[in-house]
Amino acid sequence: MADWTTLISVVGASFLASFVEVVEAFTIVLAVGIIRGWRSAILGTVAALGVLALIVVTMGPLLLQVPLRLLQAIVGILLLLFGLRWLRKAILRAIGAIPPHDEEAAFESEMRELAGAGARNAARFDWIAGVAAFKAVLLEGVEVVFIVVAVGAARGLLWEASLGALAAAVLVLLIGLMVHKPLSQVPENTLKFAVGVVLSAFGLFWTGEGFGIEWPGADAAILAFAAMFLFVAGGLVTWVRSRRLEPA
């Protein structure tokens, strides 16, 4: 039985990562539903969710057959690379090197593209809408599935991690249904920063365990690694910003 530190870390990482990805998928599905019709958008979304569920159900038991040390090493390296990629992008956005992701702009762009895709027949299934919704949910969902399977399988908490992702999806859906517009107020870069820190911490911890390292404090070392990544990344952002404010 996993302790509370591990359980909260796994579910929290799954929830945060899924929330970010579901917000991006929701923006596209909302545009599809408004412009092309909700029936095809919903059917495309449901089809993609079915494929993602099949991937989780298939991959989870297969990964559990892999020797624990090997599984931890593989998952740890992948999570570390994955987390550092998210963290790098969040840092670049925080210092202004790349523009922040704008859900309103993404929504308007998708609306224009769908509006120019040709007329739709309300009596028939709109394949343009269905495929657009399916592709958006599947592409964003694959990233979610990887995180859920990775953080869950390495500690035997696959279903708990899946519940974290499901909770994020339900929350985004409920908020979206209430406001009926893109969730542009969500601090996406802050969430990506947090997810990058958490995934990097998990990755470093499980990579070490996979190679036989016994970390001081056992699973509590994940919190120490998260604090380390947060300190280094936050310090880097602060340093670069201060350099930019210095007079030439």
C-alpha cells in the first residue's frame, strides 16, 4: 500500500498535467461544436476518449509485467525528459523568449479554419467536425495517457492516477459548460511550470531507484527534488528578468 506522500504526488501530477492538456482540447472541441454542430463534435470526442481508454487498459497491465527496476528506470528517464521539456517551455515563456499560449487566439483561429471548411449538412454526420474533435482530443490525450501510465505504473497506482486525470477532465468540462467559452483565464504557463517541476522530480527519483539508488527519506525525496527543480527554475527566471532590466 502506497503512503500518502506517494499517493498525493501521483494523483496531483496526473491531475495538473491532464488539466492543462484538457483545456487545450476543450478549446478546439468548443470551436468545432459552435461552428459545425455539437452532434459530430461530441461523437468525435467520445471516439477519441474510447481510443485513449483502450490504450490505458492495454498498456497498464503490460507495463506491470516488466521487472520493477527496469520499469522504474525506463519510466524515470522518460518522465525526466518529458518534465524538463515542459519546464524549459514554461521558463522560456516566463522570460518572454516565446509568446504565452493564448486560448482566445487559438479559439478564434480554429473558428476561422472551420468556417472556411465548407458547408455542412445538418441531417448528416459532419466528418470535418468529427475528425477535428477526434484529432484534438486524441493528440492532447496521448500526452495525458503517457503521464498517467508512467506515474501510475511505477508505483502500482495506475487507477489512482487515472482518477486524477478524470477529475481534471470533469472539472474543465463543468467550467466550460458554465462559461461556454475558452478557458483563457486559466494560468496555463504557471500550471505547465508546476507540472514540469513535478514530472522532473518523479523522473529523477525513479531513474535513481531503477539504477539501485536508495534515496534518503524514501518517497519523501520526491518533494525535495521538486523543491530543487523549483528553486533552480525560479532562480533562472528571476536572474534573466533582472538582467533584462539592467541598463545597457
